Amino acid sequence: MAKGEIAIDEMLCQSCGFCVEFCNQECIAIPENRLGPRGFPVAVFSVPDKCSACGICGWMCPDFAIQVFKYVESEANINQGS
Amino acid sequence: MGNGAIIKQQIVGKPKAVQLDFLPFKFCPGCHESLVWRALGEVIDELDIQGKAIACLDIGCSGILMVGLAVDGIHCLHGRSTAVAAGVKRVLPQAICFNIGGDGSLGAIGVGHVINVMMRSDPITTIFLNNSGYGMTGGQVAPTSLLGLRTTTTPEGRDVQSAGFPLHLSEIAATMKGTAYSSRVSVHTPANYQKARKAIKTAFLKQMDGVGYSLVEILCACPPNWGLSPLAANSFVEEKLIGEFPLGEFKNVDQIEYTVDPEINKVGRVKRG
Amino acid sequence: MADRRLLSGNEAIGWGAILGECKAFFGYPITPQSEILEFLATELPKAGGVFLQTEDEIAAVSMVYGSSMTGTRTMSATSSPGISLMQETVSLMAYLKVPSVIVDVCRFGPGSGMAQTSQTDYRQVTKGGGHGGYRCIVLAPSSSQECCDLIQLAFWLADRYRMTVYVLTDATIGQSCELVDLKTRDFGTLPDKDWVLRGLDERGGNRQGIHQHMWDYVGYHVDMNEKYREITENEIKYESYRMDDAEVILVAYGYVSRMAKGAVDLAREEGLKVGLLRPITLWPFPTNVLRELSSRARHILVVEHSSGLLVEDVECALQGKVPIHLLGIWGAHRRDSSGIIYPERIVEEIKQMENVAKL
């Protein structure tokens, strides 16, 4: 069960591979056969289920391409209705 | 899960003090400078000093942060950022002045200013990016280049006879009385990144407490000029760069203690009264 | 009652800086400028300013740049070799339109030269000095009183036009003592310094780039040309002495202009119709004034303690319409660096010039 998720901005990703290297859960990959919008392979959140929301890929991304979100339970949201 | 709804809380994103929308490109893939950029942004956010920080940016890749950090930035000439920061701090003591420069700027052309700022104990912070070569000009030998490193101006590798030995600025800083804080960090792993962030924060705090000069040397990978892939350059930092430049805190004092001998104070060309 | 004191030119510059609300000084010792540094080390902190002796002139001008960037009135003072060291940052300040005042107490050059008087920096400072094709306003006082007044004008011009203003004196003016009326001069209102960098808080969080012309170098040069034209129209200053019926015009500045004044008086006693034009702003040069005054002149004699630098601007102004003669450094009374051009030598040159013309 995923504890969070990440969003990768493909326009910012420069395919350095740091996120793949440092992700403990092996959630990220750079598929060779898929090109990003700038014409080279970019990082993809390939195994979302295992994400532990540790944040490492986010702060080790030199290109500010990764945002990390953690799933939290919100008491406040109950009263706000749907 | 309990009764509450599940919401997404952002835990890592772009720091407030970082602005991205200025250029069509940033740094080369795998460049560590942008990790330093993030760390700086996070520290500026954390200490809430965005409004009173003044960055003096040197020439070279470090100067790109001129437009990348959302603080007041002063564009400086090659090697002069230390002197400019000292000048700003003298007339505007409430500002948080820091300068960022590479090993060409602060290790070669401007090393005299760095030593003199340490000597005068100007309460400024220097972020010294050590990537073992000149980045922007295309990989020439720098004072910090490793022995044997093949650069465009030492094509057979840096040899002692012509290019001497690597410069250890953090260790020099630690020997100076006026230095409050001197440390060498790297950003090549998540743990080291956090240490680097902490070092930058400590350095800023030394300045804010008015203790004295603070220097943070950060080992940076330069994949294009080392001719390595981003990940190989990352490993090179771990395997070789740290071997020459050991990480650690070389000086950390909360107060610089000194005394003035009253007998000496009676001597001099200018007579009292 | 006016505050009247016996001051050397260098001390007068220090006083003028304090009267002109200079709040920061960064400098490095060099003969014959050191008295400015020593004077301000004592007096500037009393006036609430920052004084620092730096490690070299490059650091001094870098700190001037940083300090000016925060909107503080800042100056530096040096002598000829120091001016050369400062040029890179002066060029940067020209590009980023940062005001600053730099005093050049000229010494003998080129190279390390000698610490005695000379005017060998004329071309360097009037033509900008560094790389990139910029200009700086140059003021040339000829007395302690003018040192005190013109340094205040220099601060005003620097803030008015956002550029570097040089005050070019020489060892003779710098080291000679004269009576000075210490008076604060008012030159009019100045535009707000809306470009200063003092942290985002002071501008309500708005970030502003000082790089107004980044990536638009043509725009920069077009804008600056417009500014230079405005300065040339409005800021030219000169002094003319006994010019009414002058047939021979002396052109000189700095200490040499004092000698030339003496020469005019001596020559007039002998019945020679001689006058003096002394440019006070060396850039902008009083080209049109010289052109008008020379309409009835038979000869122009440029006197300068260098090898022919001022004469270039005079030649340029007159475009061959009047014969121009030069009495340069060879007119000094000694061949070593302590030589000075005395009035008698200038009169002798005038007579010789007239005799040659009669033949």
C-alpha cells in the first residue's frame, strides 16, 4: 500500500537518474523506449504502489522535477463535508 | 485508516526562495550545483531570511544562481564576490550577506579576498563549490583539481611539477582566527545532502549571531567536464574526491575570543589625544 | 561664520566627502593619496560613516560597488596604478549604472612610476579607463577649495546620472595647503534611488533585477549614448582667465593651470595678449567653448605634465583651424620626477612660438 505519491514534471527532468539510484523502494525508472517532451528518456513513476513517501527522490532531484506528496489523514476534512 | 479523509500533503517541492521560470535551461544533467541551490533555498525558507538576504554571485556556473534564487542578488566580477559581500555587510549590517563561487573564483583569482575576509572576520557566509575544475569555461585545471585529473589544460593529467597540489580552503579557513565556522560537505547521497543543508544553516546562523566569517565548502560533481555520466560522476565524488578532500567540520566556535595588550596600544605613530 | 581652515588638497577632499554625505569609504594606501585615507580613517566614523582599509584596490572598488548597490554614498581614492587595478569593476559599474566617486591623485607613470606629480592619467580616465566603451565624468580641481567643492559635485553627478565620477587631482594639489571655506554645496534635487538592493523586505517582497539590459547590449549603448549627450549638454564646466582679447590661448588643467595662470599674468606684463582656458570637466570636454574662444586666436598652447594627452582633445575640438602647440612634460624644470612646469617656462614657450610664427 502506497504511503504517498510523486509527480514528475517531464519538462524539467534531465534524465540524470539520481531518483532511480536513490529510491529505496525502486518505484522510479527511466524507460529507454519512451521519450519525454524534450526528446530524451525521462523518469517515470513506474511502481506507485510501493512508494513510502520518504521524499528522497524529491530532494535529490537536481532539476526540481519531482514533487512528493504524503497521504495524511485529515480531521479537518470531515467537517468540511465532501 | 481512521475516520478522516485522506489528503495529499506536499512534503518535497520547490523551495519558496527558488525561482525556476527564468531560463529555458538550468544546469547540466547530474550537476550537484542545483542540489546546493535547493539546499540554499530550503535554508533560506527555514530561517525566513528571504527578505533580508543579499546574495553576491560570482562568475561561472555559480553565477547562474543570480537569477535562480529569489533574493536580492548582486552580480559580481570573477573572484570579487567575497569583497562585494563584505562591502555590503559593512554598510548594511542587518542584511544576511552570502556569496557563492566556484573553485576558480574563490580558489584562484579571488583567493586573496577570501583570506582577507577571514582575517577581518567579516560576518558573511561563503558557499564554496568545489568541483575539481573550471565548469563554465569548459574543464580547465583549477587549484582544487585532483592530481592526475585530465583537464583541457593538463591533457596528460594534473602533475605536481607544473600545476602543484590541490588547494584545501576549508582547512586554511579553520586556521584563521576570524573564522567562526568552516566545514566541507558533499551532496552526493541523501544523507550527505542533509548534512550539507545543516552546514549551510549553521553558517548562516553564525552570521546572524555576529560571530564571524563562515565558510561551507561543497564538493560538487561536474559530469561533463569529468567526462562521466551523472551517476558515475556521483560515485567519483564518493570514491575519489572525498579521498583528497575529507568531509567534516574544521571549525565551529560560538565566540571568537581575543585580547588587546594595553602596552601595545600605547605604541604607534599616532599619538593619543 | 564660515568654517575656514588651512587644508591640503587631500584633506579638502576628505572634508568635501563628509560634507557631501559620503557614508562609506574603501581604499588602500598609495602615495600621494594616503592623506585622504588617513583623514577619513579618523573623521568618517565620527560622521557616522564606514571606513575600511582593504587588502588592495580591487577589493576597495569591489566594496564600493557592493556598498553603492545598497544606495549608500560611497567613494574610494587611489593614485594611478590603483586606478588601473580598479578598471574592471568600474566597467561593471558603468554597465549596471551604479553611482560611485573615485578620486585619482595622479602620480608619475607608466608602470609603478614615481610618487611625484604628473598628469599622465588624462587619457585613461577621460576615455572611461576599462573595457566595454563606457564613459565616466571627470572633474579636475586646481585648488584645495575646488577639491572640497568638486567632490560634493561629484557625488551629486554620480547620483544624478548613475555613473562613476572621477575626481582627477595630482600630487601637487593633493599635498599643497591652502585656505578652504568648508561649505555644504547644494546642486538641486536628485531622482529616487529606486534601483537599490537592500533585501526584498524593503520593496514589499518584489524582486528586481539590476540587469536592466541583460541580453540587450545594443539597447544599453543606445541608452547610454543618450545619457552622454545629456551630460555633454548640461554639465560642462570650465574657467576662462583674461580671455577677452586673447590672441594666444593656453589650455591647461590641474596644478598646471595654476602655473599657466601665472604665465598669463607674466606675459600680459610684457604686452603679450595671452588668456587661459581651464576645463574643469575633462569629460565632457568643453569642445564648443574652446572652438568659440579660439575664433580670433592665433595660437593655442596646451600645457600639461604629460606627453600629449590633453592636446588630443584640443586638436579634436579645433579640427586644424588654429595652430596648436604643446608644452609637455619636457617643460618641467628638472628631468627627474620631481620636475614641475613653472610659469617662466610657459612664457618662454609662448615667446618662442610667436617668434617662429613671425619668421
